[in-house]
Amino acid sequence: MEEVYYYQETFNKVVAVQQFLTNKEFEDCSFTNCDFANTHFSSSSFTDCSFTDCNLSLIQLKNTGLKNVHFVNCKLIGTAFHEADDFLFQVQFTVCTLDFASFSYKKMPKTQFKGCSLKEVSFQGTQMQQAVFADCDLQLTLFNETNLSGADFTSARNYSIDPEYNTLKDAHFLANNLAGLLTKYNLSIIP
């Protein structure tokens, strides 16, 4: 990847582990079966791009623009999304592994997570109004000072959300999964 600007390019089976791909601009590009683990994308920009079947674990996103980026069946373990540029930040995830990632203090209204593993993810101070967590595992995920107004947790599992420290107005939960809102009280809830 020697160029600075890429438009409508398709990248297939690219292996660039622990590389410095900084100050690059990708617009309407697709990445398939690529391995970018531990790669620095700092100060780069991705607009209207898709990543499918890629390993993006521990990538560096400091000041990186993620504008309408869709990740499908990707590994994003430990990714610090909170370091990405806030301007027009918009991401979607389908069947991705995002364990240990951080979205702290990001504005992510209407973000969709479908069939994802979100174990031990940080949503500290995140704005997630009307976000969707469809069939997601949220084991040990941190929600603190998070705006979850209108968020959909109806098919999510293993979440623990304290209503005293998060905004949950109009959020959607299944009646048999309400125990995740009462965790701090150490209650024995019997179905």
C-alpha cells in the first residue's frame, strides 16, 4: 500500500501485520480476508468502507476517521475505538469478535451490533441512543454513564447494566432477562 489515496479499491488477502499504514485515505474500498493485526492506521481515513473476514485485533486508530464503516465476521479484539476521530464516526458490526475493545466517550447513536461477542468491552460515557445489540454476548461489559435511551437489548445476553448510572429511558429488554439490571443487588432470581 504505497499510495496515499485509494478509491473503490478491493483488497483481498493482504497481510500487513505490525505495519505502519498511517496517513492513508480509503474511500468506498472493500477489504476481504486481510490480516492487519497490530497495524498502525493512525491519522488515516476510511469512508464508506467494508471489512469482511479480517483480523484487525489490536489495530491502532489514533485520530483515524471511521465514517460509515461496516465490519463483517472480523476479529477486533482489544481495538481502541475511543482513539478514533470523532468527526462523522459511524460503524456497524455483524458477527464480529470485539472482546476487550473500547468505545469510551464515543457518540454512536443507532449503531448496530449483530451476533457479536462484546466481552469486557468499555462503553464508559458513550452516547448509544437507539443502538441495537442483536444476539450479542455482553459478559463483563462496562456500561457506566452511558446513554442507552431507546437501545434494543431484547436478544442480548450476559449484560449487567446499573440503571442508576446509565440512561435507559425507552430501552428494550425481555422480561425474562431483567436480572442483568439488578446484578448489584445480589438477588437470587428464579425463573
